Amino acid sequence: MAKVSLWTRIKNFFSGKKQPAFTDIHVKDGIWYAKQADGNYLLGIDESVYQLMGKITFADFPTQLDKIQVEDDLLDIEGDKSVETLKSPIAGIVIAKNQDIGKDIETLNKPDPKANWIVKVQPTS
């Protein structure tokens, strides 16, 4: 997930869209992860996944997610061009999961952090 350009910020200001309150945004292997003000991380699908896979047609959590380690399976997705399993870039305790993933695929196909987030994680040391 790239930083938001000045032009995009200006357009969002005038259209009333608010930027997510993220700091310290990173991308690894198709997953963006952003530190939130409370110290937890929000993980989501990066735009590079859409470029690689095309339109996402199916998404599901591969296992029960309570605790995750780096490189654990995070999300199984199928697209027009391929099938992938996205891996976790961080370790921690899963404190929230996007229950809408897999229910409304059209929402997931929008590269929007409010729609394409996967899990919220409390990092472990």
C-alpha cells in the first residue's frame, strides 16, 4: 500500500473522505500492514495482489486464526488469473477478523483499506 499522494489527500479533503489513521505502513508479499494509534496492526490486501490476480472471485480464511506467526497462512484467495494463499508478515494475537470477507466479493475487489482489511493483530514481542 503506497503512501497517499498530496493530490489524493486534496481530493479526499474536498470530497469528505477521511484517511485511515495509520502510521508505519509496510507491504510484504501482497499484504499491507499498518500500525494503528493503539499499537495494534491492521493487515489487508495490497493493490499488487489485484494486479497479479485480476478480479478476486473467492476468499476464505484457511484456518481458525487466534495466534499467528510470520509466514502463517492468512487468507486463501482465487482470482481470474491465479490462486494464492497470502501469508502473515507479522506475529501476534488476532483480536479482530473481517467477517465480511467471502460474503461480498465485490466489496473485497475495491482496493480500499476499509473493505479489504483481513485481520487486526496485537503484536507479540
